[in-house]
Amino acid sequence: MIVYFSGTGNSRWCADLLANRLQDEVLDSFGYIQNGIAADLISGKPWVFVCPTYAWKIPHIFEQFIRSGSFMGEQEAYFVLTCGSDVGGAGAFLDELCKSVGLRYMGILEVVLPENYVAMFPIPNEKKSARMFEKARPILEEAAAHIEARRPLPGKAPTSFDRLKSNAVNKVFYKHFITAKPFTVSNKCIGCGKCAKECVLNNVTMQNGKPVWGANCTHCMACICGCPTEAIEYGLMSRGKRRYQAPRYK
Ligand SMILES: Cc1cc2nc3c(=O)[nH]c(=O)nc-3n(C[C@H](O)[C@H](O)[C@H](O)COP(=O)(O)O)c2cc1C
Ligand code: SF4
Ligand code: SF4
């Protein structure tokens, strides 16, 4: 079973490609996380967990989803991490994570796709983004062949700098950089409520027809990138930047 989390669609695109290639089921963890439901799942094929990279690790909310869940049937677990540049030493933590839920770690695949972090970095234009998806296809196809044959994924060993990024820097990043405080909404807002509905942590509520952000944010970028009128800004950091949404897999 392919189980994914995705803020702006890159990881969903990979999950759908793998499901198609492996003729396997695909499951979105969104509803489980948003409603605080522990996963209780069974699969007759290897588990494939697909998600974005947040500060050189899997997102804490997806890690928590896996830790609190029950994944029965097959034990092999593969990880596919989409990223804007690199996953650092993310793989080093996944072995322990697998053991804690009774799975067998089979490796990690790094898939470079368009950066979605509009609150922090530049977003590639549409042409460059399209090229990145084309480049990702054969990488995912090759990984699918390994998964089908139940072979470990041939990943590269993390350097000590990679480990530093995924460990100490990840902690600092979550503590000091992940905050919803800079989110603002302009008068372009039409009060549609999409941002509230699409927040995996229910951190956006509609008050007097406008969104208000709470303190429980994971910086998935779904609210700011999904707004149909581009009414949401993240302080000055998002000004003038393209809002990112991945295409649907075809
Ligand atoms: C909070 C946050 C942290 C990120 N950290 C990293 C990172 O450490 N390394 C990296 O290469 N990309 C990083 N990115 C970029 C995303 O991992 C990348 O764009 C991903 O494909 C988005 O996936 P999604 O569309 O499925 O949400 C980060 C993005 C966000 C929003
Ligand atoms: S998605 Fe955009 S337009 Fe809709 S309520 Fe949120 S901010 Fe307003
Ligand atoms: S408030 Fe926005 S960025 Fe934060 S978790 Fe919710 S949807 Fe994601």
C-alpha cells in the first residue's frame, strides 16, 4: 500500500505514479491526521510511505501518524521523500521508526521536485517545474522495480553534515521557524473557507468570513498555496512569489 502526506501535491503525484506502476492501493493520510485517527491498516504488498522533506527529515506530523498507527500484513517499508534540493540524513531515523511499528526498513528514495516553501524560498517557474517532473519519472520507475522485486533501495550513505541537518538543525528549525504568526489575509479574500478546510492541523478557522491562524502550524503551505485568489501572504517573504500547486499525475 502506498501511504502519503502532501501539502501542495508533489508527494501525491509520486504516490499516484507508484500506485499506478505497482498496481497497488494509494491512501492519503490527510483525513487520519486532521481527525486525529490512528491508522489501522493491512497490506498484501510492501508499504511505501511518500511525503515531503521538512528540514531534512520526514514531517513530524507524518512521523507521528506512522508511530501511532498499526501497519499489518507485509513488513517491508520503503520511503519516498520529495524535496526541493536534498533529504540530508533523513534515512538514518527511519530504521528506528520502522522498528517501533513492527516494520522492516527497506531504504529511502530522494525525489527532487519543485520547491513549495513560499514562506522561505523562491518557487521555480512553470517550465522549470515541468522539467523536474519529467526528470523524476524514471527515478520513480526504477525505485518501483526495486519495490516490486522487494529489493532494498540503493541509497547513498549520509555524511556527518547530512546528519547534523536532520538532527540539530531540524530541531532548531521546528522550534524557531515554524510559526503561523506572519500569515495575513488581504481584501482579495472571498471567504470561501478553502484554507480552513485544507489545513491538516485545523489551524485555520473562519471568523467573520475571514481566516484566522492559530498556534498549531506545520508550514505545509497548503493554505497559502491553495487560496484561489492569492489573498494570503506570509509577512514579506511570500510577496510577488508564484503560489505552488503540483499537477495531478496522468
Ligand atoms: C516546511 C518546509 C520545509 C522544507 N524543507 C526542505 C528540506 O529540508 N530540504 C529540501 O530539499 N526541501 C525542503 N522543502 C521543500 C519540499 O520538501 C518540497 O517542495 C516537497 O516536494 C513538497 O512536497 P508536497 O508538494 O507533497 O507538499 C521544505 C518545504 C517546506 C514547506
Ligand atoms: S482560501 Fe483564500 S479566499 Fe478562501 S477563505 Fe481562505 S484566504 Fe479567503
Ligand atoms: S496553517 Fe497553513 S501552513 Fe500551517 S499547517 Fe495549516 S495549512 Fe499548513
